Amino acid sequence: RWTPAMSAFLRELLEGEEAWTAPRLLEALQARFFVTFHPGTVRRKLLEMGYRWKRTRYVPSGRPREEEVEGFKAALREAEKGG
């Protein structure tokens, strides 16, 4: 039941900046193609397509502005005081 259009759709979603999980990809597939798969099927197809799982993490883009640095330092001092 898996079609090349579904693989292309997944590639399109994964090329964006958003972090995706297999269950979220499954929901997107169900909404677009009106099909039902097990999340394991989606994971298996992703592996076949060359995708691997990585833990997501938040990383700021670019250098922070001076006021952002000062705001962070102030929040850190406040947290260290227990406030």
C-alpha cells in the first residue's frame, strides 16, 4: 500500500526546519493520503529512505545580541539566589 508519492511527501516534510517523529509523520500521511499505517511501518520506510533518528536539541542560530546575553546572565543570577 506504500506508494512513491508517500515517500516523496515524507522527504518534503523532512527537508524543512521542523523536528518530526514517526507518529507525527504518520498523522501527516493519514491526513494527506487517507491511509492507516503502524508507526513502525513509517520508521521502517524512513530507514529504507536513508533517514536516521537523532535526539533533537535547541541550538540558537547566530550570535546572541548583547541584551540577550545580559538578560540571560540576570536570569541566571536570580536563579542562583533561589528567586
